[in-house]
Amino acid sequence: MMKIRKSLLLLLLFSRVVTAADFNNGRADVKINITATIVAPVCTILGENNESPLFINFDNVDFSEVENGTAYKDIQLKYNCTGSSVPANKVMNLYLYPTKYGVYTQVGNNVLRTSKNGLGISLTKSNANLDLNKWIPFGSNELQGSFILRASLITPNKLLLTEGSFDSTVAILMSYL
């Protein structure tokens, strides 16, 4: 009786092995989990001479230049984005983030506040105002290129202007959105 039990047990075990091998046709199964993150090209922005950060010096500016709109500096910026091609259905966007004094809202959404009361810096590209704190379609489909950003000194009221130095800062971001 004991011999029959052992024989049945061996037969049962052997039939399981044969069934498993038949089920997989003699192949082994393994699961492979694949993960990745798709990212847009990362862009760097530099000045005309590859400098970063940029320092724009207006030097000495006459009151009348601020009043009549002739106090400005053109800033040549270059950008270079990683990757082999522009992402499909994406457009380069520009974001201007005031980092020190904020937006001079009394004058407009495109004007940086400065350290001097009554003085702001308007930012434009191709004569179009560039709003701050907002993604702006840049329209480029190139991974590298350059553009000119114009910084103009403005005042809402010439009576607010006083002599003295001033400063302001803005961070510029570029991304394909």
C-alpha cells in the first residue's frame, strides 16, 4: 500500500512538471517593466558674448530721455535647447519673472518695478509688449537662435522722477509648451 502511495505521488508530481512544460511550450516567462519620462528640450539663455547673468547698464540718463521714451537698451540674447528636434505640436514660449521689485502695475503688465520710485523698465520684443509673470508664445521652431529684448525706462509721471541710481532684476525662462 505504501508503495502504491509513493508511485501515485511520483506520478502526480511528474504530471505537474509535464503540464507546466506543455503550457509554456518549453519556454520561460518573465515580466519586464519599462518606464521612462519624456521631456521637452532644456534651453539655456546667454548674452551676446555668452555671459550669464547679464548686466545691463544704462549709465547716466537725462530726465528728458525717460520722458520722451529714448532711454532704452537693446539686449541681444542667444538661446540653445538640447535635443535633436523641436517637439511635435509645441511652440517656444518665453516667461519673464520679476525677481526683486515685482511689476510696476500702475504703468502696465510689462513693466518691471525698480528701486527708484516713479521709474519702471518696459520690456518689449519686436515692438510688442512682453507681459511679466505669464508664458508668451515666442513663435520659434528652432532649437537655437537669438532675439533682441528691448528694455526702456519709463515713468507714469515725470514729477515722480528724482536723481540717483536704480536697479531691477528679471529672470528669463524659455520652454516648449
